Amino acid sequence: MNTLIETDIVKKNKMKLTLKRVAKSTLALALLAGLSVAGNDQVYAKSKQSKSSHKEVVDKNADSDAVASSATATASPTTAVAASQKVYKISLKQMGQDSSVELRGIEGERSFPFTVRSDEVITSAKVKYGISYSPALLPELSHIKVLVNNELVSVVPLPKETSKGIVREDSIDPRFFADFNQLKFKLIGHYTHECEDPYHSSLWAHLSNTSYLELTVSSLDLANDLALLPGPFFDRRDSKLLELPFVLPQQASLDMLRNAGTVASWFGHLASYRGANFPVETGGLPKGHAIVFATSKEAPAGIQIPVINGPTLMVVPNPANPKYKLLLVLGRDNPELKIAAQALTLGQSVLSGPSALIKDFKEPDLRNAYDAPNWLPTNRPVKFGEILRQDLLQVSGLNPDAIRLNMRVPPDLFTWQRDGVPIDLRYRFTPRPTLDKSTLNVGINGGFVRSLSLSGAETEKGKIKESVMLFFKEGHRFAQEEIQVPLFRIGAENQLQFQFYYDYPKFGECKDVYLDNVRSAVDPDSNIDFSQMPHYASYPNLAYIANAGFPFTKYADLSQSAVVMPDRPTNEEVQVFFNLMGRMGESTGYPVINNSVIRSNDVDKHSDKDFLVISTNGDQPLLKQWGKYMPLTMDETGNHLQIPRGFLRVLYRWAGKDLDETERHSGEILAKTGNAFGAMMQFESPLSAGHSVVVVTAGNAESLLDVTNGLNNAELRSKFQGDLVLIKGDKVVDALIGDTYYSGHLPLWTWIKWSLSTRPFMLIFFLMIAALIAATMLFRFLRAKAAKRLHVGDDNE
């Protein structure tokens, strides 16, 4: 995303800088009362003179790119700063650049997006970078420009003597910064005074990915205003993992946990790729931003709750640290608390001011299966314009960046005996002057799918031969192709990539003039179609849970799911519940408002649902009751893998399950950790065929949190597979031990073919029955024919 500095943004940041300087003077305190700063996220700032001496303060979690990178920046001190300030260091590597950056051509450039939180203002900034470049560059004509939001920061000369590498540090005017920012390096390179090739091999420079920005920021005091929601509790410009404490009463009721889980799912949706963690506090207030849940009968200890007159949302300063805020979610009882939670997460009410009493709230309808807002519809073709804005489907230049379409689909699409997922691709581009090697490469999830030629019209025997381009076909100027995306490359989360590559024409010396008129676009009317695929999948498969929260998220509001909590859940168990609800909201884009939260003795009342069971150190009696169905049991006698023995082991090996390898790897982590590991398991519900039970358990509280910490880590999450996952820190072992079961619906003829293809014994049985029937019919036919022949013979005699 290109972010250009606007005049009003420059004025805004200049105002911020000026006011911060004024705040350092005791004579200007009166001017700071009621300071307001206008922007995309409205904030109100108040500054106070610090009475303490200056000391070194560093935030170890620096802001980084909210648009393209989920990296967490690490700040390290370089100079002492005021106690009210923080220093962030953001390297290019943390902005998503894994290797050194290459700038090529006469005007090669690269941009790196980064962000600044809405409750912070930059008071000073500098960029430190390392550059090496071609010794063939002419120093009097060549240089590198450093820009922030297209405002010039510095011009770097390129003398031959230092071509192996230079290190520079430049200060940046804080007025250049906006809400979303771009740091840009642009090479202006020339290797000759005469005619030159704009893409000559000597036109290059390398920028180290350890180059970094150093930002000194001051915090702004925000007003108690609900209009700022979800800020400051979640800031979309902050790409770090969201850490948001929830404050609850001791042993909160199941209804309160359920309502708090609704709020957790909403913040999980907002956090998106960042991930979210919701620590639980029951003995006091944390020192940062937090969410407080209370009713007239249930309230956290030691916190003064105002008089509750109905479903209420309120923002107040945190008594533990007035610099931070508390969001109070209140109701006289849990039904009213539910209304307050849903009003917050569904956005039905326009909220403003320090508090709001929710009135005339309309209960939303139950969701239908597979209608999650974040998922592509699978009952019709979906146009690209529904996935991405039209301006983001267009690129320019000979070497443009790829066009990327992110899309999520239900993981239970049945892809058996299908060629692929069809894409009706329509694209437009500047015609090539000659027949060349220009192509449009199509890929998905980093894998190659197909290459389409972009070459121009070819003259053959005095006639124009039509190439892949169908220019002026039916009066339209576009190219169109039918593409089949390989099914094995499609998962729950996917990214389509369209990369235009243009060949640079060579006309000879002094004739190669670069003309920046190349434009490319994927038409928003292009579409992808999953509608011919029924929903049917084999289980257990914990990858569905890890990547999409499936099968719970089959209904976006989780109306067909039940969470089974221990009778007296610990704070860690409640935190795991909130973290998992955050994962569900991240997958669907819709808050969890209709799930059930129950005790183990109520499971029979919800027998037609999928169960999520949370337990620590055997405090869930349901696990003993269902122990024979689980791949791993944990009790006072130890940990036991339920691996088949004898003839069953032979059958499992024939089915492709390497139980020896499973036993060896699982045994290693069990032997090394004792009970200090987290586990996730999946098996078919004993109460209803085709429904799932997912168990999250551990021997201790810390290990239980390892499970959800692993789900927040993309690298670890990819290792969640099979029906058993054991996790300790960053070590993950997966296994497939239990029986396979199926869920979903297939057309009758497809189901017959699929069943026979996966069950060879059944196929043999049906063939034997068919042979027996055929033999019986043939026998009766031949006997009848013989009897008729004998009868005719008797008559002739």
C-alpha cells in the first residue's frame, strides 16, 4: 500500500511535535489542558511535567508493519530518554525482508511499510543503514535517495572508493510521519555519459536487511471515549501479538465466561495475523489496558464497580496506572451482560462518550453453515472484486509487485476425482511491441500453477495470427483464460499470486529508451468457483482445528458447539478458553455469540454438538469416562498411548499408519517431560456419530498455555496434524493413532464410488454378491431353457 504524505498529515504531526516540545517547559502546562489531535483515529492528549530525573526506558516490543508484516520489533537502548518516552528499533528484517535488498536499473527502488500506534507520537527518529554498490557507477551522476512517505530524508553519494560498503545514519523530521508510513530507498544509477541500457548489469546496489529505523515516541493520554473503540485496547497499527488481560470475579459463572468469550473472539478477529492472548486476572488489576466483566451479583474483588442500570459499556482510567484504560462490560445479570457483550462485538449501537447504556438491542439470527464472513462462499462462483479492491488488482512498470488475493475456504471441501478448482481469469495489459518472452505467472501459496504468454500479435504470411491475447474479441479489450488450480495446493488459508513479467526490448545502442507506460491489471470480474465441491471430510485431523477452528467454525457463531469446562477452572484454563475463542473469531471474522459453555455432567443434553474439552492434570472427570476413545490418557498411573497391538497393529500398518514411528517420537517427549507437556486430541464423539471431541489438556498450567501459544505461532501451527499433538515450548510431535470417521454429505453415486474405493473388502464383498446373483439368474435361465427343451422333446415322441 502506497502511503503519500498529505499536507494535513504534515500539519498534524508538526502540531504533535510542537506540543511535545512545549510540554517540556513548566510555563506551558496550561496550554496542554484539553489538547486534541485530529486524525484517522481521534485522540486526546494531556502532558505532565516529569518530576523524576531522566532515565533509560526501552520497550522491547517495537511497532512494525501492520500492512505486510507480523514481525515483532525488538527495541534496544542507545541513549537515555525521558521516563515518559520509549525507543523502538525496527529493522528491515522485522518488516518482512528476509535477505538483503537489491536495487536495479536506472531508478530501482524498494519500499518498506511500518506503523506508529495511535496513542503515541514520534518526537525524534533516525535511520541507520548499510549499502554496497557497483564500482562501475559514475559518482558524479549516481546516488541513492532515502525517503519517508515520499519526503526526502537524505541523498547518499556513491564514490568508487567505498563501493564495498558504507554505513550511514540520517535523522528524520518527525513531521514526515503519518498513521501508515513507508521507508523508501531509490537508486539513481548511471554507468556511462553516453547512451546507456536502463537495465544494464552494472546498475545495482545492495541494502542490508539489518538496516533499521530508530523511533523515539511519547505516549498520549487518551480520553475516556467509547468512540475510540477498539482502541486503545487494540491498535490496528500495532503488529505485535495482542496481549489483553481480562479481569473476572473469582470462580466466575459459566454464563459470564461465555459472555467474556464473545468479547475475546471479537478481539481475536481484530488481531488477525498478529494472534491474541488473554491473561486472566481475578485478584486485582493489571497495570496496562484491560477488560473488566461484572454484574450486580458477580464482580471482581477490590474493584469499585459503578451502579449498574442495565447493559452498559464504560471506559475509565485504570486505578493501577491512570495512563491506561479499563473497558467495563456490565449488566445487572448475565442476560444483560450478554447484551452488552454483543452490542460491543456486533456494532449495532453507535457508541460515544465515557459510557453507554444499551437499549433496543436486536438479537441476531442464528448463522447458517459455512457462511463465515471471512470465508469465500462455496455455493457460487466468487468474483475477485469481492475479495480485493479494484485499485489493488492493478500494477505498473516492467517489474511490478505481484497481485495477491487472500482467501479462506472451509477445509472440508471434497476434492476426490476432480481436476482442480476452476478460475475464469480475465486480465489486461499494455500490448507488447514485438513477440517476446513476457508472461503472467499464476501461483498459489508460493507454488507455481501456470504461465500465460503476454507476447504481442505475430505476423505470419502477411496475416495477424491470434496469440493467447484475445484483443477486441466481441468488442472487449482483454485476455481470458480458464485455469485449474491443483487441489493439493489448496488449504484453509490461501493466497493467489499473479505476477506480470515483461521482457525489455533491445533496439540497439542509443535506442533503448525506457518509457514508463506499462500497465497491468487482473479484471475484478475474474472468478474462482468452489461450488461443485460437496462438504465431506475424514477425521481426525487437528490441522482443521489449528488453521480454521473447524468443525466448530462450520457455524460462525459456534451454535453447534459446546465447551466443557472443569467444575472449578483455574485462571490458566479460563485463559486457554479465551485464547481458543480468539482463534475461532480470527478464522470466521464473526464473534462467538451462540456457543454453549457447560460442565461435564451436562454433555448428554448437548449430544448433537461438537465438544471442546479443557482440562489440567486430570481435573476433568469426562476424560476418564471417555478414556477408551482417546489416543492418549493421563491419570495417576502415568501417560498411556492407546496404540493397537497384535493383529490390529498389522491392519493399521496396512492402512499406512506407522505406529512404530509414532510410538518412538511420542515416547521421547513423554519420557523427557513427564507431565510437563501440553496435548491436543481429537476423536469421534461417543454421543453422536460424525461429531468431534477435541481435548486440550496438560499436566500443569504452564504446559496448557503452550498449546494456544503454539496456535499463535505460524511455524508451530503447521505441525498440528493427526489426532494427537504433544507440545513443549517450541517442540511439537504429532501422531495419527485412532480410528477414521467421516462427516458431511455426498451425492449418492459419488458416495457409492468413494465408499468402494476406500473399502476394498466391501468392494470384494459386493463383487461376490453380484457374482452370486448373476450365477443364480443364469442358473435359473439355463434350467428353464433345459426344461423347455425336454418338454418339447416329450411332445414330439
